[in-house]
Amino acid sequence: MTTLPEGHNAIGVKWIFKTKRNAEEEIEKHKAILVPKGYKQQYGVDYEDVFPPVARIKTVRLMISLVAQKRWKIFQMDVKSTSLNNNLEKKVYVKQPTGFVVKEEKKKLCKLKKAIYGLKQASRA
């Protein structure tokens, strides 16, 4: 918990709730995800660069042709947590999430140490 330094913006956060069900439609578990409102971030103030984690089609074609020439096996892999738990280069401050506000420090903010989904710079980290 900290106060907002000059030259920084405070980003709001919101909760996203999901209910996971099994094949019999019974509730298996409840999930809650805290997501920052990254659309409120300003270029040059909150972040400098973004990075879309998508391969160019030329690169994909090159890799497939190389695999075919060398007679290698090719596998597909889906990485779901690539943007999580990476250190942030710039300081990011978010407002306290609803339901978890510290009564003695209502006006203070949370300083993020790690990248989370929703930040513009999360994929770059």
C-alpha cells in the first residue's frame, strides 16, 4: 500500500466472477479474477511499448518449411499464463479492489510488482 507519486495514474480494477460446472451441471468451483482496467492507461505515462504475442505468417511458413525439409515432428502448444508473474519495468498503481479495501488506508493504492492480465504492458513483460 502506498500513495500515488506525481506523474503516475491510478488504474481501477474490477472483479470477474465465473462458476465452473461439471458434466452433470453441478457447481464444481467458483472462480474470481481481478482485472485492471488497462484501457484507462495512457501511452508514455503508464506504459511505453506494447507487444502482441502473435507470430507473423511469414515466420510460421518458414518454420513449417524447415520442419518439412528436416523431417522433424511439429507440435502445437498453448501457453495460458505467458503474461503472468513477470516483473514490470514501469511502476503501476491500482486502486484497492472492491471488498478488499483496508479501512485505515482507504486513500492509498496498491503498487503492482508483477504483470497481470489487463495491463497494456503485460505481454511485453
